[in-house]
Amino acid sequence: MPRFVIQRHKSRNLHWDFRLEQEGVLKSWAVPKGLSKKVGEKRLAIEVEDHDLDYINFEGNIPKGSYGAGSVSIQDQGNYVIIKWKDDFIKIDLRGREFKGIYNLRKMSKDWLLWRDVE
């Protein structure tokens, strides 16, 4: 099963990085308010560049002057099952320690919306 990670990233602005293993990379979104566990509560998700798979276990400090400078810690990680994966809509079943259940990502004009779905 593919893996996911949610990383708390305190850089210029605190946000959470949501990363999904897919096609040999980590597809990645910055989520300013973090993922919600409440069904239907939508969160902005800003797509960022893909990351290498070895970044899935990264925790530590990114040095000043580097892209993403600041502290990174893992909030949750685990596996997920793909229910649907299209260019503008992703539906997955997260199976982490803290985050479990169906989550959707819907691409709007530029950014994405992320929310927990009913089971």
C-alpha cells in the first residue's frame, strides 16, 4: 500500500505538509490550518512540488537560507488506499495512527480543497 505523511512545518508561516506516495514521488500540499478530523470541514490545500520518497521520514531543521527553512516534525504517517485518483479529484482512505478515514482533495481553479468524508 502507498504511504502518507503529515508534517508540522514551522517555517515563515506555520502549516502542515500533506504528502502522498504516488508514482515514485511524494505528491505534496501545504495545508495552512492542518487536516481536520471533522467530517465536511474544508481546508485550503496549496499544491507544492513533488518531494523525493526519502522525505517521508524527515524530521528536523531546514537551515536558514534554504527552501522551506524551519522546523519539521511528523504529526502522523501510515498507509492509504486509493479510491479515486484523477487530475482534479482525489479520494483516499487514510490509515494512520491519528488520521483515519476517507479524505477528498478537489482542485479548484488554482488551489485545492481538502476535507474528511463520511465513511
